Amino acid sequence: MLSYAEKIREIAGRLLSSGAVDMVIGFRQGTVPMMNEPHFAKTPAEVGKLVWDSHCGINLANYLTDRKEKIGIVAKGCDSRNIVTHVIENKIKREQLVVIGVPCKGMADKRRIAMKCPGEITEVIETETAITAAGNGFSQTFDKRDVLQHNCSLCIHRNPAIHDELVAELVEEQQGVDRYADVRSLEAMTPEQRWKYFEDLLAPCVRCYACRNACPLCYCPTCFVDESRPQWVGKGQDPSDVRTFHFLRAYHCAGRCTDCGACERSCPVGINMRVFTKKLEKDCLDLFGWEAGLSLDVRPPLDVYRPNDPNDFIK
Amino acid sequence: MKIIQIDKGQWVSGLNQAAAAYRLFGPVKEKEFHSFKPLTNGLQPDLSCLNTRLSPKSIIYPQSEVMFDYSLDERREDHHQLMEIAKDYSPKAVVGIRPCDAKAFVMVRLNFDTPDYQDPYWLRAYESTTFIGLGCEAPCSACFCTSAGCGPYHEEGLDVLLADAGDRYLAKVMTEKGAAFMAAAGWKTAADGQADATLAGMRQAAEAKITSFVPTDNLRSLPNNDLYNATFWEDVSFACINCGACTYSCPTCWCFDIQDETRGTSGVRLKNWDSCMYPLFTLHGTGHNPRGTKLHRVRQRFMHKLKYFVDKYDRGIQCVGCGRCVRLCPVNIDIRRVALMMNGFAASGEACAIES
Amino acid sequence: MEHMGIEPGRLQFSWISSAESTKFVEVVTQVTNAIKALGPNSDFTKKLAEVA
């Protein structure tokens, strides 16, 4: 994976020189450990700054919405599925894009790594299989598979669903993955236990909307929480309002979410809000056999009415 | 200004004694990180905390606050009147606040306490609070307080500055409020004659550990419009997702939104934190939005922090170098990098080709 | 909704045509009784903002 950066730069340089694209969107090196910054290159001279490592978890499809240029976009498996969804939802045209596909074995979870270290991490070094985090008086090495982002550990679409270029050979998809263990453990609880679970989960939320804004699906010009005439949800910290924001946003992502994990990654207070979207993802799979963003040619089930849609909940 | 010595063996009992006269707040760890919480039921502040994830500004300035309420129910005596909500302004003490966060309150006061307008909610909360600060022995790698007119043992905004000297704390008492707190806690042993020198040594040692520096010397003299029209803003703002992580975690950010919420014939007026990063922050009643693009908003944030505030108040940048925005930004937009670009900007209109 | 901890039975769906007035009355009566039997929902309500 460490050679991906070279290949990304080579492809980007080639696309920009030939005029196939006006800009390439990727990542440049971050200024703090375990972070990278989404970045665009507009000339071949600028591609040298593009990097790739295990800290490229932010979903770059988020930066495509309503753009008019021809864009080369670096996309992991999950990102590419969001690109498919974007095209299906008319937020970008397929012809505008050159998808630089990245077969991905998972991104590192910086919170997990930080929790395992005794102090502030000042330096992180990566090899093909391991990550070493060092700080004042300590250095710890982790197998990458032990410190993956939660969604990456459950990923069954590591290879890009669409691509025009590929940065490396396709990787093996994980087999026998139980994607919904956490959903089922919630389903096994009583309503009171579940209520309390979500109350604790959302207690630190400060309505910064990092989760919403990092999500490629959330592109409404005015989000329902920002609307005030009429006002659907309070804008303050009343717990019912905080909860409404999260669960209603999850509903708006139903059938579209690819579980890219950008929401959890962005949250400044470490909330695992994917427990909302995972349930809806499971329901879409159970009720419609649907997984988001795998094909440009099929309309999502929540977009289309079919006579045999499940409706036994309607009496 | 005297320096009092607090034996660590007397720390807990002193705090418990002070709790009789003050509502105490301090850093407490929950799950992965620390937050300032009320120290009720003998809860102790965790002074090993480097700094809290979000700033302590919410102690003085809650994220959502009811300003007043009203009822249209004519059976009530106070019907059709805006009634002030009873709030608790009894003495509070924040124990273990870092010098950067304490200085931030002094800066924010410039906004809430002006000759023409005073914000009674913020001021009453601030003036009834005593700040017992803790000097930073081991500043974080993203801290750049010494570049922001502050430092790990800076005293501005603090009533007492504590320094951890191993088996004891040296407490420099700087104000009457600080002295009152020390008396309430029963800490009165004067430190020996060496204390001043010890404290000075600790300050120097801590300042020497700062590894992040940001030049700000040119900001005052750079022409406003040239900086505004610089070509680097597209590059700076591209990654931004316009969330509120930076503004909400920043101790020097102060913007809010006022809104009424009603239910039937009663209602409240709420004051909620707002963020200049949000698209609707500058939406006018006419529908026009002067900062309708991401570039406008990101530029505005950095210009405000590093230029407009500098020009208006002539007391340095609107930043204390706490590093929270740097660590919490989901896409790693770094104010230090932007400050470098702005400070190094050549007024001829050519952006300085500085990269971190 | 149930996943989040709201008791089952508070949210109900029914197909009723504008021509099925009898069914409408029956369903409304039945759902009203079912909800009353569950009692007031005290968790997911908001009177006036519960904030500082």
C-alpha cells in the first residue's frame, strides 16, 4: 500500500498533462500525526504533494457535489460506491469523472491507537502491515488489522465499484464477515435499555454537524436542522432535539449509506453514530436485498415503487 | 502577590472544604477524554489531564441558554411579560484550568463587556467565578501558546496559578478572589523564599518544551484588502467541510444565535452557540448571503482570528494557541499553516510560496 | 424507531382509502385505544427546551 502514493501521483500527472481532467482530488500530508488533508492538484507540478497511507479515511466523494469541472478523484471501495450514488442522484455526471480506484485493506482508527498509548503521540510510522506510534518515552507497534476503523474491519467491498484507473491489484474481499453483530445486540435489548444506550451515546454531542458535513450523502442546500420556517427540530442542546437530528439524518441516508465511516472519523467527541445507519442498512438488505452504490444502472429501492415491495407492516 | 504552599496531602481535604462555599468544576475523564464537570459528591479533578477536549467556555457560557420565558395565559399574573429566568450565580470555582483557557476568557470579555453593551448572562457568570489555574509542565505538540501572547505559566485571567512541585503545589495568589478561595480551602502555609525562583524555573522549563511556533509579527501591518484577495484561500479552504468543530472547541470563539421556541401559549428565548462556518450564519432576511461560499467563510474565520481582531484591539491574535482546532479538525486544516501563509504574505499581491 | 428505544406499538401504519370511512373510524378508535393503553410517552417529548 505504501507504493500507492507513487502510482497516484503518476496517474494524476498523466491525467492533468493530457487535459483529461481539470483537477485531481486526493490527500496531502497532514500536519498532525494520523491525519491527512483533502487536497486538489490542478497542474502536473502540484501532484508531488499527493500522498496515500492508512490515514486517508475521509470520503473524498464529499467534494464532488455539484462541481462543474472534469475531475480525477482518488476513491477507495466505499468512496467509489458513494460516487455511484452521486451519479445516480444527479449530483455529478459520470462523464466528468476519472475515478482513480484504490483497492483498500482498511484505514487506521486514530482514536483506537491513541487509547492504547500512554501519552500524546507525536510520531507515527507505517509499514505494509504495521503502525508504530511514538511519543515521549514510549513507542508501540500495532498490527494494522488490530487498529482498523470499525467500519473497515467489517468491509465487504474493499475494491472500487467503479474505476477508470487502478492504483494497484485488486485485493481479496473479506469473507464470512458479520456486519450486523452490533445491530443484533441492540435488538436483543429491552426498549428501556435501548433508550438509555442511545442517551449515553449522544450525551457528548455538540451539534457541530461534522458527521453530517463529512457525509457525501448530506448535500441538501438547507438541512432540515437548519430550516426555521417551518422549524422541524430545535437548534439547542435539548436531548430530544439532539436525538432527533441523529436519527432523522440516518433515515435520510437509508439505502444510500455505504458505511464509509467518515461520520465517526470526523466527530470531535468520538460518538459512534453508525449504530443508527447500520440498522437501516440491515433493514434495506433484509427487505430489498439492497446494498448502496454497487451499480450505476440500478435505481435504489427507496427511489422506486415496485408492486412487491414489502408492506406487511401496513395493516 | 504571595505564594502559598499546598501539601499534596492537604489537597483533597482543602477542596472539600472549599466546596462548602463554591460550586467546583474541574477536568474529569469520561470514556476517551476529559471535560470540565461539576465536582459534586467528592468528585476530584484529574490534574494529570493535558487539556480537556472542548474548552471550559461552557461553564461561563453554556451552549444553549434560556434568556427569558413568557406565557400568554391570562390566568397567570405575569402573562404577556418577558420574565427573566432565575439562574444560579452563586460563587463558582474552576480548578485545574490551563493558562491558555483562562486568558481566552479575558479576550472574550472584550466582546461581552464594552462601553456601549454588556452581556449580563456572560458577565454575571464570569464575575462570580474564580479561576484556579494549573501551569502546564508538558505542553502538547500542537500547543503554540507562546506564539499567541500566552504561555504554559501565563497569569492573565487567573486568580491563582498552581505549579506542581512534586510533593506540593506552589500556589501564586494574584487577586482578592484568589485569596478568598485559598482561605475557604484552608490553605494558608506561606511558601519559602525559594518559591519565586522555583516557579520562574518551572515556567522557563515548560516554555522550552514548546515545539510549535507561529510567526505573527507582520499581521498588523499587512494591508487588509491584499490579504483578503490573496490567491491562497482556495487552497486553504478546499478541504473544509464547514462543520463547527473548530468554533465550538475554541475558547476564544464567541458567536451565538438567538431564537424563540414556543409551545402552545408559552415560550422561551434561547441563546445557542453559532458558528461562522455554517452556511446560514450570514443569511440575511432578504435571502442574500454575503458569505455564501465555503471560501468566503473559511477566509472570514482566519481573517477574523489573525487580522481583524489584531487591527481592532491591538492585543495580538484572537487565539491562545491551545491547539484544539488543529487536533479536532476532521480534515486537518491547520491555523498554524494559515498563519504562516498570512504572515509571510508579500503585499505585492503574490502569495508567498510557503508550505508547512 | 424501536431500534432507538421507543416502545413498539406507538407508530402504526394502515392503508385507508377516502371511500373507506368505516375502516377509518375503526382504525382510529383501535389505535387511540392502543396508544392510551401504552400510557404517556415520557421519553421522547419536549415541553420547553431542557437547557441551561
